[in-house]
Amino acid sequence: MKKHLTSGLVIMLLMLLQMGQLMAQPANKEKIDEDKLVVLWTSDDPYLAERVAFMYTHAAKRNNWFKDVTLIIWGPSAKLTSENLKIQQKLHAMQKDGIKIRACIACANAYNVSDKLKDLGLEVAGMGVPLTKYLKDGSTKVLTF
């Protein structure tokens, strides 16, 4: 009787583990494909840009970790972008790979670099409302550097 009880408990435990695995899987796999990543890049540190923010953002797009990837240039990163050729080249490479690059016009104006960013082919626009929408959208992940 003890053997049957132990066998029954093992079978029940295996069934519970299998149910847990099934429940842990997303019910709608398409939703994962629709996930969006928005990286809010605020720092004027070129090393942080190249070795952290850009590295992850670019990898997320190239490796299809996220279907839709956007980088927002916000604050001091606007000035750095306008002055640093290496940063500009990396941003253009990301654009070429399908990453949307957007810059906050209020931030760019504060650093007097709006025209320079536009000349670089970057979208310069109001970002307060779009950022708020990204933050409230359940399928968008927002990461700040």
C-alpha cells in the first residue's frame, strides 16, 4: 500500500509540474512577437552609450528579441549626438538595421542642437506624449540609460 501511495504522489507531482509549465507559457504567442522595446537614452557619457545603451539596443533588434525597437535621445545625449562622430555612425548603423531613432525637441532646443540632429537624419519631435504612451502600453518595455 505504501508503494502505491508513493507512486500516486509521484504521478500527481509530475502532473502538477507539467501543468505549471503549461501555465507559464504565454497563452498568445503572437503577443510576444508584438512586444516593443523603447530605450530612453539620457546620458552624455559616450562609453555608456557605446558599451551599454547602443550595444543592448542594437542586439535586441538584430537578434529579434523585440520586433519593434526605438531609441529616444533625451537630455544630454542630444548634445553628445550632435558632437560625436562615432556616436553618429553607430546611430546610423542602428537606423540601417531598422531601429527607430527619435530625439526630444525640447531637449535638443535646450542644447541648441535641433538643426544638427535633423541634418543627421534623425526624427526630432515632441517626446513627452509618445513616451507617456510607451510607458502606459502593456506590450512596450521601456529601458532607461
